[in-house]
Amino acid sequence: MPKLKTHKGTAKRVRITPTGKIMRERAFGNHILAKKSKARKRNIKTSAELTGGAVKNVKKALGV
């Protein structure tokens, strides 16, 4: 069976931690920031863990 290629679009959007969690960036942090509160913008900057069925799909796309 041939080697699987890494899905490069997915690889640019997520990273795998040393413990094996898949981390992603949060959405809505690029424009129209004036109406968003400081707390909301601060929360958008933090990364989030991928959960549920998406983890299986992402690991398959990354060849992990």
C-alpha cells in the first residue's frame, strides 16, 4: 500500500501537541474588531483543542 500524503491545508491550520492533542486557532479575529469587547478579542487569540468526530478526520488527513 502506498504512503498517504499529508493534506497540506489541514497541516497549516492545526498542530499536534506533545501529548497528542490537536490544537486549532479560533475564528472571527481578523476584522470588524471595533465592536468586539476586549475580553472577547483576548479569548479569540487563544488556541482551542479539537474535539469530537473532527479529531478522527484531521488525524486521517495528517496521516497520524
